[in-house]
Amino acid sequence: MKNILVIGAGRSSTALINYLLEEARKHQWFVTVADAKPERALAKVGNHPNGRGTWLDVLKPADRRDLMMRADVVISLLPPLLHYRVARDCTQYNKYLVTSSFVNRDLYRLDPQIINAPLFFMGEMGLDPGLEHLIVAKKVAEIRAKGGKIQSLRTYLGDLITPESNDNPWNQKFTWNPRNAVLMGRGISQYVVRKKYKYMSYNRLFKEPIMVNVPGIGEFESFPNRDTLLFRKEYGLDDIPTLTRSTLRYKGFCAGWDALIRLGLTYDTYPILESENMTYRDLLEAYLVGVQDGNTSLKDRIAQALDEDPSSEIMDKLDWLGLFERRKIKLKRATPAKIIEDLLERKWQLAENDKDLAILMLEFKYRLNGKNYKQTTTMSLIGNNSHDTAIAKVIGMPIGICVKLLMEGKIPPKGIKTSVSPSVYHPVLEELKDFGIDFKDKIQVI
């Protein structure tokens, strides 16, 4: 019996685990789900005869070894910084590895060992990176096959909620890892427009979002998504004049998040001393350096610091979060980002019957037979409830299908690979249609 090990049972693992368990039933495989919180792993597996949930402290090499030695394929849903530990073990124990994260320098350092062993390391098989890469690679190949020269590619990704589930002034809830959401946009976002390099620093990222229309869905704010320049070579678009990747949010979100940045509440580089004894009001007071008291309220002084009217939408967002309350934070030596993450986990939690919305849109411009074309490729998916989410499907299903193809011997099992290979994106995208993850093209002359 072949064995699959899934490390991590968080928000985005549900669809993947369900898919693997059903495939395990068909093929007589066995799925082990391991997590630092064993109750989560046990809940995801349930009473399925071809699976079990268990505990794992991934920082303990002996514990990792015990589970990995029994597996044929290891799936890591861990934070990116922990993938290297798992990859190193897979090299030592001759195990295949599939992750949802970027193939980074640490994994490439292992490449000589992997090339000399019958191993398969597949990265970038989630959503971002992952599904976006799959569909971009396929569409680039299609446009080139008919003789088109690509001038521009802009991609847009949204992890949102449906309008009927949108019941807070931020127009946003957590559909996957809250930590990633709070720390989004760190560093420099880099991209290229008309052959000119553009660099957007974190403190400017949310100040001037660009409105984008998604056909059949509506208008959204967009802001740059990390280092787009890394993808020119991977997409085979080294000479493309314009390449951007952006994140989508509902209107008004960016101004609110920019206010948190300006106040200093999203930084993760230092602890707040005695944070467990502070209230949220105390925290805001601590950041009001240079703002005179003048016997005015805390809310008025925060508004002054932000150059906002006390009754503005931005101030309503901060008030709704509870930042002006005399409630204790109760987190010891927490960073500002950790405090905000803890607060938002309660305030942005999906209700039982809330439905999320996943959007992925590509906008190509290319020249063919003397004419200029614009091609918009769009995918949108609505979740069923807080347990069966669209985001979990678009993250987990590409991983699950890839693992199935590997187990069936349909992918060459050797070397470090990513999702832009035709042997991967063709079968994965085809099967994704069975789960409602399908892309529609609109092509027009411009």
C-alpha cells in the first residue's frame, strides 16, 4: 500500500485532504495527516478507513523521521520557512515532496543531491504560487502557438467573501492563513511597465490602489503583489514590456489597511513590552508620539494623527476593530503585527454559513497578424460554507491532483519541478474543471 503524508491541517487543507482520502479509497492508498494541533488533523480525517490524523512537532527531527519513513510522498503545507527542513529530510530518506510554496534558494541548494537520486520535488502547486502559474503557462503557450507576440500580462488574485457574507466595514474576512494576510506586502513590490522597472515600498503600497473590473463580478481595488520580476524567466517572458501581479480587495479596504500601517500596527520586528497588561487603548496611546492631548478624546487624536475626520470611514473601521476599547490584549511580548493578527482572527472570522469568493484573472495584450488583441481569462469560485471554502479548493486541488499523477506514474519522478511544465499543467487544469475550477477567455481587437 502506498502512503501519503500531509504535514499541516490548517484552513486551506480541507479540500486537499478530502480529495486524497477519496483517491486513497479508489487506489488502496493510505493518507496520514499530521499537525501540531492533533485535534485538527483528526477532525479533517474523521473516520475514513484510508486515513488517520496524528500529532507532529515539525521542529523535532526524530518526530519528522518517524512519520516520513513510512511515506512515499510528503506534502508540506507548512509556512515557507519550514519547507527546507522537510526537503532536507526527503533527500535523506528518498521521499517525494510536493509543496504549495515557491521553489526558493534553499531547495535549489539541494538540487545536486536530488538529481543524483530518483526523487521528485514539486513546488508552487497551490494558488499563489500554483494555479496562477498553471494557467499563465498554458495561455502563453496557446498565444505563441498561433503566432502571437505577447506585449503585456497583468494578473489579479482575490481571496474575498461574497456580497451576502460581507457584514463588516472592512469588507474582508480570513479565508486562509491570517499570518500571511497581516504581513502581506512586506519588502519591495517589483514589476515592469512599458520596459520601465517599478518599485513600490510597503509604506506606499495601499495608498493609491487601482480600480479593476472583473467581468461579470464587479470592480475591485488592486495593489502590487510582491516581486513580479522573478516570474519573467519562469513564464518564458524575459523580454515582455509589461508584467504585473496584483491582489484584489473590495473598495475601501486599502485605505483602512494603510491607516494601520501609518499607526505602526502591522510591524513584526520588535515586541511590545508588557503587552499582556496593556489595553488596545494603551497600545494606540503608545503610538501617538508628537500628537498633543489638549483634553481631546483618543479617537480625535488618532484622527488628527491620520489627518482624518473623526467620523470618516477609516475611523469607523478602527473603531469596529475594538482598538479604542479598554480590553486587555493578553499576549505576552507580542509584536504589533501579532496583536493585530490576534484581534482580526476574532473580528474577521468566517461565520458558519459564510461563503468566500476566489478570483483569478489574467489580462494579456498581444500582437498577431498585424492586429493588437486583448485576452481576458477569468476564474471565479464560490465556497459552500466556512468549512468548505473556495480558497481551500483552489489551493488544495492542484496539489492533490499532482500527487495523484505522481502516484500513478504519470509525471517523471525526478528533479525539482514547478507548475509551468506542460506535463503538469495540462492534466491538472483538465481535472480541475470537474471541481468547478474553470477559466473563460474573452478576446477582442484593440
